Amino acid sequence: MKEYIEQNKERFFEELFSILRIPSISAKAENKPDMQRCAERIAQLLREAGADEAGVYPSSGNPVVFGCKIADPSLSTVLVYGHYDVQPAEPLEKWNSDPFEPVIHDGAIWCRGANDDKGQLFMHIKAFEYLLRSGQLRHNVKFMFEGEEEIGSPSLPQWIRDHKEMLAADVCLVSDTTMLGENIPSINCGMRGLSYLEVKVTGPDKDLHSGHYGGAVANPITVLCEMIASLHTPDGKVAVPGFYDKVVNLSRKDRDLLAKAPFDREAYKKSIGVRELRGEKSYSTLERTGIRPCLDVCGIWGGYTGEGAKTVIPSEAHAKISMRLVPDQLSAEITPLFARHFKRIAPRSVTVEVKECEGGDGFLIPIDSPAYKAASRAITEVYGIEPVPSRGGGSIAVLAEVQKILGIDPLLMGFGLERDTIHSPNESYLLKQFFGGMESIALFYRYF
Amino acid sequence: MKEYIEQNKERFFEELFSILRIPSISAKAENKPDMQRCAERIAQLLREAGADEAGVYPSSGNPVVFGCKIADPSLSTVLVYGHYDVQPAEPLEKWNSDPFEPVIHDGAIWCRGANDDKGQLFMHIKAFEYLLRSGQLRHNVKFMFEGEEEIGSPSLPQWIRDHKEMLAADVCLVSDTTMLGENIPSINCGMRGLSYLEVKVTGPDKDLHSGHYGGAVANPITVLCEMIASLHTPDGKVAVPGFYDKVVNLSRKDRDLLAKAPFDREAYKKSIGVRELRGEKSYSTLERTGIRPCLDVCGIWGGYTGEGAKTVIPSEAHAKISMRLVPDQLSAEITPLFARHFKRIAPRSVTVEVKECEGGDGFLIPIDSPAYKAASRAITEVYGIEPVPSRGGGSIAVLAEVQKILGIDPLLMGFGLERDTIHSPNESYLLKQFFGGMESIALFYRYF
């Protein structure tokens, strides 16, 4: 495939850039038309690559792009999953270039979605195109690209149920994760689930003068801070009663296996610019992000946030709270557990509202499957190093549903790197990984 | 003066509205030109009312409006203080009408600044106009209106020092406070000081994916919340060591005197829509806002605050923190005390920056002075009830400086009401108070 890449590189960039330029932000209502536009462009790329029936399928939310190539019904079938929606680009002022105008420099593509997940799903279209055109395709291939992954895939499970036969496959191949390092190839064999909520604390029914009322009235910001502060124990555990009840505790042996993944604590700290790490006591950093659940505040706001000094006790304070879950914690149980707890700890001087935003379950993938072995062999061939099995801290909410509805395991062959800063300003995707990923995917088909 | 008001009402509204329409927000750099415009318009109104030397005087910050009428150097002199700058209007979406387009309905003027302080300073110009035109002015009157009160009057003290002789007077008359109620006239005999700071907590040097890093890295929002939560004891005291060291503790007798001010706890709770009040243990609500210091968070922000779910560990979290001080707490001591404490309690996993925004000291006013007695008699005549001495929780930072530099006591004859929601959306000023204030001021001159 190396040669094919070399010959078609410029066209690949043009095609990828045409979808990167579309601000398909699923979290924002104003970008609704962009979702349709992006889906249509990807369907067109699928058709041009040689897929049949490629088109934009309506769902109860953003449309799903589907396309397939059935070479021979007796051959095994690969279902490729990806998503064309992206995270919001805020804070905009921290980008070095327009978040929706891709640029190439320093050996990488820089743009929102360059990696997550437009860049990664694009590798699959091109590997498929190469195999098809060179007469090497010996599998049936189906593509399913959704537009709601970043908001928790609310519509896809029903869409999958509605198209169960059309989607029947032997494995679900996904490139939407990272490797441990540029020179430490890895295959993700588990992901965390997610419960995401928005909370609102209301004190007085209007903003008050902080001089006239200060000291006599519960300040909703202070109360929210106190409530958030109470959500962790001094040992870094999540202090929501029942939160750990169903957490699968790994055996010493399994933990030792995970500990084999190379990890450079100092380099890790340096890469994110912190003096000290912080997390649950008695667990390593990789365990904290891989096999342990956690709770984070993703956003907080209330009162006057403009320039200068406004002396006010605000009426409201808000926060967005995300919990990463591990097997067997179920989002459907943890979300209401948290909501009940958060309301229970509110003092009587305020009112608390909790809104569910997004949820999904974590999952584990067996590492002795034919698909895992094929992926491992393909990556070994391209990188010259055998990939280690890793546990990703992120969530692809819908994959637990794919497992349940279609009865097939996902295989997470991701080529991102931490340095890509997905979800943050200046998202990028190393060209080395972009092309290495295409090659690895093409080889996966050879060995699967 | 009643008749004069009746005859000139429409002109009064037109004149006041012409200054209310100017968005003279001192906290915002973009409103710099509005400060000059507003000052010039007020100087013009002073000239039209009959003041001499009325003009716009430069200071190291926003200009000061000055004007005077020296009837006879042997007569006693009243220095009227007010401010033409206003608080920001945010949150804009909570206003029922344009914050800078005054409207009259339900017996009140609705506009930012309707009360604080354009409406109140305007009463003084009109009472002066009436006395002058009707030949009843038997005092020298000087007006000093500044444009930086809402940001802590950083330039006025120096300006006062530079114009000490020009400003010489026997009393400093101020209408920039509230009465206890529409039917509970009161005169403010003390105000709190202020220390206002902005804090910034930085964790990782960029926003991080909350899945990849969640559980392993200190989240600056969580840390900020924990730090803020630690600033109060369970008893509602400010938990900054040394904070109470210089607080003047009132005697039982003085506390009993203050307790005579009528206070309806249920009506108070209802007026601000809360089920329960909260504050320092063992103190009443009026004591908590009058004679005790406090700490409030006026604003907080960090991470993703837009629509939907963005899964991010932000790099930074911010808060604006205000402390109301009582005699003899000095802002110049409390501000660095807080800054040092806040940095000291930061965990090593984050970096904390603290920025001083605003400061000023509290003060007390004797209630046996000729000025207090004249004001009390004037208000009694207009309201039919003798005003009670009260302690205001707010701050007019510069008045402690006036006391020090000019050696005169301020007299706080304010006609606002809590229902006016100054500093908040839908600020208003009851016409009854607006006209009652003018009458009371005119009578003050008669009895002083």
C-alpha cells in the first residue's frame, strides 16, 4: 500500500480536507446543516472509493453514512465504525490556526477532527479503495459512520436495531483511539463508559448585591464548590455512595500484566506541564485511566465572568460533570445514583437541578480472537514492534451497544497519539500515523 | 419643593434619562468614551441648575465632575458626593427591557443606574436647583461626582488630595445607599470595606481529554472548588487565618441597639426567593450584613460552558472573590493576607495566581452630629416616621478616604430600597423614593 499512498497522497489530502472543513459539531444546534453536508460528502467519498449502496441514512438524530462491498456472502465480513462529528473548538483563542481550515506543518495535519475521528475513519476508506482497486479485497466490508459520537450516540443503537441484518458482520473494526506512543504501538482492549450530567444550583431568585446581602445568604457558587469538593475523598476516591459497588477489581496477575506497558512518569508529567500527578491512592497512572472509574468537572460557570470587579451574589451556578466508568458499572445505574446523591447533599438554602446529558457503558475485548491476532500481526509488520494490549480511558459509548445488538466484538485499532490533543485546541494527526494506519489496516485484511 | 417637582417632572425625567442612556460602565475598557460623555452631560446639568465652575476635571482615571455655588464663605459648606459610573448589565438576557433605555412603569424608573447612582445623584442637582431658584439656598454647595466608584475609586483619593482646598467643606452628603424599607426610613451610619481579587488555578498546560487523563491528573476546576470550599468553617466563619484579628467586636449594648431595627425574616426570605438563610453562627441577619465581615465568590468559570457535553479536563479555572470588611479591618492588610493564604493552600499539582482588583476600608459615622440630626428631621418630615440608624453591608470605598483627607464625616442619606436590585438585572428606582429623596434633601439644607 506504501506505493499507492505515495502516488495518491495529494488527492488523499484534498479529499480529507474537504470533510475537515465542515464544522460538524454535534453538541451545537447551529451546526445541524453541517452534519448533513458532512455525511453527504463522506458518502460520496465512499462511492468514489468503490462502495455500493453508499448513502446518507436518516436516524432519529444526525444521519448515518452507510456503504458496503459484498464480494462473496461466504467470506467473512468486517463492519467499520467511525464518526464524522467533532467536539466544539472552544476555547477558540487558543488555536494557532483556524480550527476548521486544515494545515500541514511539522509532519502533521492540524485541524479539529484531523484525528478524532475524520482522519482515522478516512484511513479505512483509503485502505478499502486500495484493496479493491488492486484486486486484493477478500472480505465483505461494511461502513457505518455516525454523527453523534461526541454527544454519546443517542440515536445509533436504535438505528442499529432497525438495520440489524444489513449490518451483520464478524467483527467491528474501529480506529478512534490512541496508541501508547509513537514507538509503543498498542491495541486497545477495553474502554471506559461514561455518565455525563449538568448540574444547576439556584440560591436567591435574582442576582444580589454582594455588599447588601453578603454574609447572610447562601452563595450558589460557594455551595456548588462545597458540593463538588465533597465528591472526592482525601484518598482520591469518588465519594458517591454505591459508586464502586459493581467495579470489577482486577486480580494481581492482571494488574501485573498491565504494568508491563512501558510508562515514563516524568515524560508524562512533562507532556502536560504538571509538577505532580493526582489520583486514586494505591493505583498507578495507567490503572487510574484504564481500569478505575473517575469523576471530573468538565465545566463550571456562574456570576460575573467579565472584565473588572462586579460585586454580585449570583442567582445560579452551573457545572458539567463527567464520570468515566469501568466494567461492570452501568451508566444507566450510575447516572441516577449520582443525581440522587447530588440532590441529597444540597443544603436547604439552595435548589439543585440535575440534567442527564450523555451515557454509555465500558467494555472489554478478548485478546485471543482472530481479529486481535490479525491486527497485532499487521501492526507488528508496519511498526517493527509487537503492539501491547492497553486499556483506554476514553469512551465510545455505542460500542457496548454494538456488542450487545450485533453480537460482535469491536476491535480498536487506533492510531492517534496523546500529542494529538483531541478535544482540545490545536488537534493534530501525525502523517506518519495517518499513513502507517492505512498500511496497518490494509494488512489487517490480509491476515484476518 | 413638592410643587416645584410637580411643575418640572417631565423635564426632570428627560434630563435624568439623558444620562441613564449613556452606558458608563467603569469595569469595561470599551466604555471609556461613554465615561467622558456622561461626565460632560452631568456638568452641563449642573451648569443649567445654576452651579458655578461646573466642568469635567481630568483625573488619573475617569474624569471627575465638579461644580459649586459659594453663597457666602462664612456659611457652612456641603460637599455632595455621587458617582456616574454603573455596574455592567450582564446577564443581559435577564432584563425585561434594554438596560440602557429607561422606562417608567409600576411606579418606578427601570434602567441600569436608575438608582445606583445616577438617579440618586440627580436628586441632589434638582434639590439644589430648587433652593437656588426659590432664593432659599443658605449654604455653600459643592458637587463631586466620580466615574470609578464601581471599580473601587482607584483615582479619586489622589484627585481629592490634589484639590483639597477646592473641596473644603463641613460635611460630605451622599445618596448611594438604601433605606431598610419603604416605610422604615433609615440613615446609614456605617459601611463595610472591600477586598476584591481574581484567582486563577492552572493544572495541565492545555485542555486534556477527560477520558484519556481522567483520574490521573488534578482537575483545576475540582481543585479550585476544594480551595473555595475550604474558605469557610462549618460555622460560617471565613477560614483565612488572621481574617478576624482586627474586627471590632460590638458590645452587647450596641448589638441590642442595632437589633431594634425592624426586620421581618420571612419577608426578607420571600423577597429573594430562598427557603433558608445562611451565615455566620450566633449573629442575626442584620449583624451578618452590617457589623460582620464576609467572603463571597462573585464569579467562577472554567472548562466547557457551552451547549451539550464536551469531555475535557480544562487547563485553567478562575474565580472572582470579594470580601466585605468591617472596622478596623484594612483592605491593604486583608488583600495580601488572602492572597498569601490562597497560594499556600494550593496543592502542588496546580499553580495559583492571585490578582488584586479593588479595595477600600469600612467606616462608621457618629449619629450625634448636626448633619445627622438635620437629616433625621428632614426625613421624619417627609416620611412621617423617624429614621432608624442602620449599618449598610455595601461599600463606598472612597468615603473612608474622604474622612481621612478632608477631615469631614460622610452623611449617608440614601433613598434606594432592596427591591431596586442594583447591580442586578432590572434595576429600578421607585418614583416615590426619587421625589421623596429630593424633598428630604431640600429640607436637610433647611435644618442643617
